[in-house]
Amino acid sequence: MNSSCLKESVIDSQPTWIVQNETVELSVTKLGAHMAPVLFCRNESKPVQPYYISPWQNEKTEGLPPAMIPLRGDFFCLPFGSNPEPYRGEQHPIHGETSGSEWTLGGCTNEGEATTLQIQLKTKNRPGTVRRQFTLINGHNVVYCKTTIEGFAGPTTFAHHAILRLPHQEKALLLSTSPFSFGRTYPIQLSNPAVGEYQYLAKNGRFRSLSKVQSLFKGEPPADYSAVPVNPGFCDLLHQFERPTRRQSPSWVAAVHQEENWMWFALKNPAVMPGRLFWIENGGRHGSPWNGRNRCIGIEDGCMYFDRGIAEASRNNPINEAGIPTSVELSSEHPFEVRYIQGAVRVPPTFDRVIKVRSTADSTFFHAASGDTIEVPLNRNFLFNKTSPLSI
């Protein structure tokens, strides 16, 4: 371990590990391994900090689910979801032990152009070991995340859970994704107005585009969630699903912040993570600690059936019956890897909605409707576990 590449601090009430290179400064909480703040383009005059940090961090709150205590940035959920129904006697906390337990430091290394933070957690509810690696490469405004699950045998859901800050201006964050097979809104009623929760979207609706999603309200036109924030006072979940293919091509999502002129993006292997859940929070929950003040968007890539947990995801449901996995079967003998790339870059004021993404082995090109193109150096082959000269 090279201790010179690692710092420790308390950031917004949470003890945190910090690593950096010439382009990125990465912070990871010890509780739950939540990744924020992250400064991209830190060598430029205006670094980019896209991630959301929940507003109750420096407040005294009691009785919160463990995952909500440090809530910020991106974190890994195993199993994913609220897990409302026990699975074979297992009752997992919201988003699993990985999101709200104390992680231990595995090490920090510098090897050539790569700086890697390694942490680990032994799960108790279902025995296993989860190892996470966060790698920064000089000149790359991305974080390469590799999560290795050992043990934890049986079916499970899992996902990354990135949360972004919303602009003040309505519809100033432009959302785009690669093509998907179909989308669904939440299968049952999501919100309960009696406890101060409000949803805008119809339950169990189908959609083909984020720009046309069925509203709960009779006579209202389809809601446009391709640009947020919209519909103040509501909180909604909508889920995209992709049928796995043998073609090794990344699935992508991009969010362009037009107030601050930056773009956040993530790349995944859809054969491993066929689901993408959007949590659109615009002041729609008024119980503690939300108190009607949360404005953020969760972009959550993984293998899951909404947030319904292992029990519903591992039995027949409308999504896996359509040929798209909603859970994965883990073995105690064979480790399971999840690889994910996320990053952010500065964009010119003319850069608007991403309409096309093209990748080579060394760069990814984001094409906007305006005609602008941004080239982002990154190692796409990392997603597919191919040999890399950068050893990541």
C-alpha cells in the first residue's frame, strides 16, 4: 500500500477516504462507500462536481435506514432496493449492507498512470465478501469502478446508485440514453399522500421514450422526463430495460447541465446490468428527513426489478418473462464482477442534448444535437474485462 496517495478527512459529517491524480479528486465515505464529492477536470479553472449530497448531513437525525445516513454521490447496492418482502428468511436493509455498513481499507496504490483505492466489506445477512476498486487514470476524467462479489450465494439484485445535483432552472438538465428495449413506470402505487408523498406518473405504464411517459392525472398529456427538473412537488421512478446481446458495445447515459455547462455520463455492459432506473426527486416527499427539500436525480444501473428486492426480482415478473434478467444467480465458488465507468467533463455553452455516442478502444465521442462533439479519453475495454495496458 502506498499511503502517500491516500488522505482522510470528514466531509459533510462523514469520515472519508480521498485519492486524486492530475485530473480527478475522488472522495469515498467509510460508511456505505458513497462516492462524493468528486471533482472532475480539477486541473482546469472550473472543476466539475456533478454529484448530490443530501441536505441532512450536518443535522441530527435519528432512525434513518443505514444507507440514508451518508446519502450522496454513487454507491453500490447489494441487494438493490427496499427489499419489502423477505427472501427465504433474509430481510435485507434498504439497498443492502453494502450501502450502510462500515467498509475497511484494502490499500491505495500508484502504478504508472493509475491510482487505485481498494476497500472491502464482509456481509453478514447473507455471508460474503465484497471488494471495491476505484481507479483513476491520468488524463481521464472518469472513475473506473470494479466491484467483486465473493460468496453471497443465491439470487440477488444489485446496482450502482448515482445521484446528480439538479439545476435551478426547469428542464436545464438534458437526459439521453442509448436505445433500450422498453420502459415501465412503477408497478404499484409509489407514493402515499397521507404521509406527505406524491407521484406524478401513472402506475405500471409503458414507455418507449423518456419524453413521453404516462401521467397519473386524467386528461394530462404524457410527461417529458428527458429534461429535468420538471413537475415540482412530485417524486417518481421510471425504469428502462435492455435485452442482453452478445455484441460487446457499451450502454450509455448522459446528462448535460446547461446552467453550469458540464456533462456527466456513465457506461456499462448491458449483459451484466440490463436495467436503468431513474429516481426523479423534485420535493415530492415531506416526511423526515426529506422535508420537501430534496431535488436530485438518481441514475441507477444494475440488474433489478425496480426497488422490489430479491423476492420479487427472482420469481416470474413481467420483465424477466420478456427475456430480460431482473436478478443474477451467484455462486460461492465463482466471484462475480461488476464494472462501471462514470465521469464528467466541461462542455461549451452550445453543447446540448447528446444524440449519439461512439466509442473506440481509447476514446468515446459524444455528439450533440447542436452539432458539437466532445472527445473523452477513456478505456472502453475495461467494461468487458479485456486486457488493458493500464492494468485496470
